[in-house]
Amino acid sequence: MFKIASLFVLALGAFTIVSGLNVTNIKDCPALSPRTAPTSVHDLRPDDIKVVGALGDSITAGFAIKNYDESLPNLLAVISSYYEYRGLSYSAGGDKNAFTVPNYVKHYQSNVTGYSVGKHIGEYCNAFECYGTYQAKKDQLNAALSGAIAMNLDHELSYLITQLRTMDGIDFQNDWKMINIQIGSNDMCGACNSSYMEEVTPEKYGNYVEAAIERIQANVPNVLVNLIGTFNVSEVFPLTAGQSYCRMKNNDPSTVGNLQSCSCGRTPEGLQTMSNLSKAYNEKLYGIYEKYQQNKTDNFTVVYQQSNINISGFPVDFFR
């Protein structure tokens, strides 16, 4: 119930809600009364959104949502753990019965498009290069790439803007669009990587995110940008310590997968660095939101959603 309620708030938090009704299933929410199409982004309702897109990292890409399947032979389990379950992505997926923002919007606007579907092997970025090719039939307008940092948002935007202009079923000039952006987890991990740690400072992070938003405003009409705050990645490591898929082999810390991909998780100092960055990043995001609230236009706006997730209290064993 918590998951459903939280995503529902995230999905509709960008819109004005006049009255409330507590339900445990989006299907129990009543339809909205028909009205004349709005002429301002500041008057949007969920049923006005025709297009949903997203930028981000592995969270938005749906990487390993189904986790490591210990019931499979080891080789198959390893291969399956590298899949992105795009259709289950909370902010961009549209698989049937998935708890996602697009599916909640779909309850009010059945013709919404742009959501990603299905699964495929991961599409990756590191700080300086993005590998692989988008699979447009499944990715649709979910431009997120596993491993991406804020510096890679410009690469993702090139795909997203092209798709918005060329996808069937989209009236590029007139449809109201919602673009969800959540980025920062890999930036926190990169703070302990000497090869690009200077690219993940709070200042650089804020500059990259703001540059992406400026490019959206300059190239995409009728759009609501939904900025989603970062969560504190440092809390993941104490939570998963001792889990079978996070145990050392032969007493070698380098064999622990999440420490390989996030070296900041290896030391208390690194964990504190990530915790500090999470707070600083969110301050930058809120500052960007405030800037656009002071410079409003009718066809573009930025909203901000906090990610107040208590990772340390997450019931890992429940999902095994």
C-alpha cells in the first residue's frame, strides 16, 4: 500500500488537486469531469498529459528490478541480473498492472504515450562515454541509461528530443508532455573515483541538470518537467551487507558487486561523502525549481518532488 500511495502522490504531485479521496488502487479513483483543453501548463490535470518521457540512470531504466534470481543456474542468473525491466520503471514504464507514473496517468488519459515496455539487456553509460544503442520499440521516450551521471543528460536528451519529433501518435507542437528526471546516484558513487570526481561536485551536478532543462525549454513545446530528488545511496550498503549476492568471495572485497560499481561504499568516509552529496544535490534541484517558479511561462514549467525514502528501513527479506 505504501508503494502505491507514494507513486500516486509522485504521479499527481505536479498537478493541482482540489479534493482528496483515499484509495489503495488507482482503479478506484473517479474519472475527472470533461473540460476545455487548458492553455497554460499551470492549469494541467492528469488527463491533459498526452506524452510521458524520462531522463535518468539505472533506477529509471529499470535495471535489475527483478533482482538476482538464486533459483536459476548461476550463469543464467548472472545474465538475467543485467536486464533493464523498462516496462516496470516507476517513472517511465507502462507494462500492464505495473505501479508506475505513466500507468497512473493512463487511468485519466487512456491515450497517453511514450512509456517504455518490456525488458532488454542493459544500455550503459559511464562518465565519459555511453555504450550501446537505444531500442526504440521498447524504450520509447524513456531515455535513461544505466550508469549515467548528470553529465550524460545531454546525450540522453538527443535521443529523447528526436523521438518526440518522430514518434507516431505525438502532436509535437500541441500535446502536453511530462518529462520525469531523476539522476544522481552514480554521481554520488563517482565522488570516490579520481578519474571523474571533479564532474560530480554539487556545482557541476546542478549545472548539468539545469543545462538539460534549458535545452528542453528551447526545443520542446508544452512541457512540464518533473524533477525528482535523489535518495541517499549510502544507506544501501549497510542494508545489503551480508545478503548472499553481496558477500565476499575468498575474503576479497573486490568480489562484492555493489562495491565494484560504487567504491564510495567501501569506507565510512566514502559513505559520509555520499550522504553529504545527496543533501547538496537536492538543494541544487530545489534551487532550479525555485528559479523557474520565478520565471513562469504558459508552455513550460519545472516542479520538484522530494524522495524521502527511508532506505535503511526497507524490508529486503520481504522481496526475496
